[in-house]
Amino acid sequence: MPKAAIQYNYLENFINKIRSVGRYSFSLAEIKQQFAISDKAINQNLYRLKAKKQVAQIRKGFYAIITPEYSHQGMIPPALFIDDLMHSLNKRYYVGLLSAAALHGAAHQQPMEFFVITEKPALRKINTKKLKINFNVKKDWADEDIVSKKTDAGNIKVSTPELTALDLLYYNKNIGINNTATILKELMAEIKPAELIKTAKRYPQVAAIQKLGYLLDRGIGNEKLADALTKALNNKKIFPVALSNQKNKNADIDEKWKVIKNVQIESDL
């Protein structure tokens, strides 16, 4: 790409061009590709725009554009830049867990963090006053379990309601069983039994299937979805698993699901 003629306000013009095509973010590599200018000069201009709260650094080499409607917060919603960010890192991803549940309508408790599932090597969590992004690692996942959700910045990849439900149990350590039960009560309206069977059969973590089945069956009382997971568990080896990894693991066991009942289920709904 030919280098553009350098003007004093070249970076502002570049950002306006980015916004004109609906994007809310850019990488340092894009600027270097566009302009023949020293790293020092670029960094000085970026510092000036950060001081004016027109851009914010998300991670090294990647920036969000703070549009006027978000100037008070000093940060834009992660959904507006997450696809660009992961593309710049050349990593597969999907928005998952509480963030996916909220996008599917289970928004009783708006998550304070934005949850992303990606591949190895792991990414460091982004944790600032204005932005919290939690990256969880997964070895692989099926494209059939990912849907596209439209945002003001284009489409982002999001786990289906069925995959979201299973992931909530697999990555449950920092979410909690009772919080999960509350989310599932709202999310289950979007979960289709036939799709849940397919997704669960593809899901490699059997313990998560057992726990989800137990919660839907004993805690929420959704017989149709619980029966779907019973079918998905056919021909899978099942071993006793504690409902909560943080509680006593010597409690009574539910024989149907082989789940150790070491925490009482209490949802907020």
C-alpha cells in the first residue's frame, strides 16, 4: 500500500476514515502500514489523542476509538472492538459465558466483565478501571456451536445458547453455581432440546454435561432439557463429579447424574 502524504492531523484523518466504514478500533500495525513516519512520532500523536480521551489503548499495539456518546465512560463496549482485536492477534474466538448469555437475553445480572473464549496460548486478562476482559482457553470447538451477532461495528462470534449453558458449568469456578442457576432460568427459553443433544454430544467435558443436567433437572425443573442431556450422555463414561469444586466433596451423590450434591442451589429468580 502506498504511503500517504504526512499532514499534522494525519492520525485524526486516519481515525475518521476508520469510523466511516463502521469500525471502532485500529492497530498500530495499520498506522505503520499507512504512513512513513517514525515510531516516536506515532507514539507522540497517540499520546496526544489519549490525553484528549479520543482513543484508549486496549492492549499493546491496539486502540479503541472513543466516540462522543462514550466519552463520559472513557471506553466503548468490548463488543464494538472484540472482533477486530482477535483478528489482529490472528486467534479464533467467541464471546461466551455471561456475556453470551446476556446477548441471548439472559441479562438479569449484567456482567461486569466481558468473557471471551479463545485458543492457546492464553491471553492475559485485561483489568483496568474502565475495562475488564476475561479470556478463557479452549482447545477446540465446532463452528456449528457459534452464531453471528450484529453490533454497530459489524458481526461478532457468540456461542449458541446450548454451548453457553455447557460452558457456564465447565468454567464455573469464578461464576458460581447459584449465579449459573439464575442465568440458566432466563437462558433456557432460548435452548432447543434437539440442538442441546447435538452440542452436548460434541462437548468433550462430560462433567459439565452432568452438572448442567443436574441443575436443569433438580434445581430448575426443566424436564425436556434434562432429558436431552440424558440422551447425550448415552455411551459416555460417567464418573462422580462435585457440583461445586470449592465445597466439601464428601456429600451425598445424585445417582441419576452422578453429581455430588455439595452445594444448595439458590437462584435469584
